Amino acid sequence: MNTALNTIVVHIEENVDEETFRDLERGMRSERSVVSFSRSPGHNHLMVVTYDAAAAEASSLLHNFDDRGLHAQLIGM
């Protein structure tokens, strides 16, 4: 199996509280392309996502943020 992993940083306009983060984490981890999802330490508005680029595009992962009323944009890495 040849997996092309990409890591992106997602900037969220809002600061994300613990409950919202856990809900977002569940949503992201349910994506079959997502390998890991975490918060940037000390920055509740930055999320780090590693995903299989052969299975999804970075922009398609943003729906998880939109579904929760969050305003997010890709920063890249």
C-alpha cells in the first residue's frame, strides 16, 4: 500500500472550548482519510490534521468545521 500522508494546519476564527474540540475530534476521526487530529498546544484556534491525500483533499475536510458553525481556513504546512 502506498500512502501519501499530508499534514495541514487549520486556523479557526473562534477559540474552541473543550466540548467543541471533542465533538470536532470525533467528527474528524470518523473520516477514513484522517490519520491524526490534534490541537496546537496553547493555541485553541489551530488544529493539526494528518490525512491520506490519496483518499481526500484537504479542502474536503473543512466540512467538519463548517458543520459545527466554525469559520476555518487551511494554512498548510
